[in-house]
Amino acid sequence: MTQMRLHLTFPEERVRDPIIYEICRKFPVVINIRRADISLDSGWVELEMDGELADIDRTVSYLRERGVHVDPLEKSILEG
């Protein structure tokens, strides 16, 4: 099992989309939101994502395909 900490930035056209809900339904990952700030025209979320590394990679690719900017946070991969 791997844990990755990520910073997601949502552009205006994606702020109202239920993207975090979608990834929880589509991929076998566990999401823990640590901090967030959402407004009408932009938003960001810091979260921890737990799962197999391949599943996390697929989830990150899906987020990027949806227009979400994804940045790993320092010391973001913790394997247990």
C-alpha cells in the first residue's frame, strides 16, 4: 500500500464538477482531504491518496485528463 500527498488545483470550468467523488467511485483509492479552499471561480485541495501505486498513477492521470493541475507535496510517497 502506498500513500501520496497531492495538491490539486481546479480551474473555473471544473470547480462545480464532482471530481473527487468520481475518482472514489472509479478507482480503488482512499481519499483523505487535509485542506481545501473552493470559490465560484477556482479551488484547490490538499489530500492524501492511499492505494496501490499503479492505481494512484491511474487516478492522477484521470485528474489531469479532467483539467485538474496535480502537484505532489514534499515527501509525498509513504510506503507501508
